[in-house]
Amino acid sequence: MTETICRNRLLQTVLLALVLGAGLLWRSRYLPLSPFLSKYGGDALWALAIFLGAGLCFRHASTLQITLIALGFAWGIEFSQLYHVPWLDQLRSSLPGRLVLGSTFNAPDLLAYVLGIVFGAAAECVCCKRRGG
């Protein structure tokens, strides 16, 4: 998990778009999921999207570095929900703000983020081995 990965930007972009779409569908009313699966599955998909986005931004970083960047970002967003000022709360009250920044700190979300990011890291390691590099 420490080797440098040369990521394919087109593939990363397509995967990111698919994960974002899946996450929006996952949290919608169109899938008959339990509230637990809807909430934490959506959180894991959000974190997976962060992992893919970090891979796009830092294309030549190792999988471990991308994992740590994504985890730091996701946890940073979650812990930022403990900080309340009017302008930030107003931003969080909009749909885009709520989707990106969330609104309320929830400690179990931290584990959902770990699961989504670890899934992305594991998938990247498997794909890298299959491609021979």
C-alpha cells in the first residue's frame, strides 16, 4: 500500500462520477434501505469519493498517502461540524453545503469514512497488481 501509483485520470474521473451518483441515489428515497444503511452507506460512499478526488489531485502519491489525505479531509470535515458560526451554519443549511460539509457531528460517521476510504485503497491496490504495477 506504500508504492507509488500512476493513476489514470479518465478512469478516476469516471469512478468519481459513478460514486457521487451512487451516493446521491443511496441517500434518496428511491432505494428502500434501512435508515442505518442509508445513513452510513452514504457516508462511506462520500468518503470513497473523497479518496478518488484525492487520487485525482495527487496522481503520483502512494495509496497510503492518498488514504491518509482522504481520511484527514473527511475527519476534518466531520470535526468542523462542532464549530458553529452564522456564516458557516448558513452555508451548511444549503443542499450543496449539507452534502459537502454535513451539519451535525456524529462520531459513528468517522468509522463509516474509514470503511469507505479503506475500500477505495484496497480496490486500488488490487487494480494496481492486476495491471502489473
